[in-house]
Amino acid sequence: MLEKYDTKAMFCLLGVNAEKYPELVRRIYNEGHLILNHGYSEKWALSMNNEDFLANLVDGENAISAALGFNLDLKLYRPHGGFYKSRHEKIWTQNNWILVPATIRAHDAAATSQKQDKIVKKVLKKAKKHGGGIILLHDARGAYYNRDTNLEKKPDGVYNRSWIPETVEKIIISLIQNGFVLVNPNILYQIENPEEL
């Protein structure tokens, strides 16, 4: 859907997923999207001590760089849920990471396909209210290390994300029809992909 609308996005990648799906990491990079470090594991920063927090950042960055085959030197970070402790801010600042916020949350990670239209309306409403923003959505879980186990337990649950690409298209169309411009995040963070892999 992103390619169809010539749209670039930010992809917040878990290191554990990058290790399992390196070809997808390379595809994201080669298609010109911006890659963010989402930490190595799913563990939330709120439950980490300082040492674990720094290790999670470093391990996440190393896993993504290994998948690419070169040191991407990400330095862009998004914590799970956007939550962290104030002491963590000191750690990422001292290590030259930049926190990338999400200003429009659709809460799609906890939704099923029945909520699709509600999510599209929610994103548009928040974009209008704030005059734009960074929209947080989740992938279709096709490259999630624990997806099959979760789908087996509950096939129609929140891990069945096959409806997300269609939702992304509806959001893009809705935003454009309402006069919004989709900005390449590489411009926002002044990042250039040096070359394709």
C-alpha cells in the first residue's frame, strides 16, 4: 500500500524480528523507508533497569545492522507503548539516541478487523485536531517472531492482522482527501539511504 501511494514510512523494528526476517529489513531499507530501533525484545522499558535498558537498545541496533549487513547507526528510538522512565531518557540522550514520538495513536494493536472503520475515523479526527502528526500503526504481523503461536491460540484475535494493509490504504486516502500531505520521514530526520543493498 505504501508503494501504491508513493508513501514512505517509519518502521520501528524489534531486534528479535530483524534476526528472524533479515530479508524484510533489507526490503524496508531498499524501498527508502526510515528504520527505527524498537529495542531488541518486546519487554517494555518501564520494566527494565538501566543496564537492561541500554543493552536492549544496543542489541536492537546490532540486530538490525546485522540484518542489513552494515552498521546503520540508527540512533532513532521508539519505546514500546511510548512509555519509559525518566532515568531512561538520560541513558538514550547520553548515547546520542533520539526519541521518535507517535502523536496519533489508533490502538490498532489491540483491535480486530471489526474496528477497521473506527480506526480510520479516529486517525483522521486526531490529525484534524492536531494539524497532522506521526501516526502509530502496527504491521500485519507477518514478520513477528511469535505470530504463529499466537494465531494458533486465537485465529481471529488481535494477532490476525491481515486487515491492516487495507486499513492503511483507507487512512492514506482519507488524509489526502482532507488536504493532508504525507511527508517522507527521512526528510524530517535528515537521513539519506546511501545506497541500495
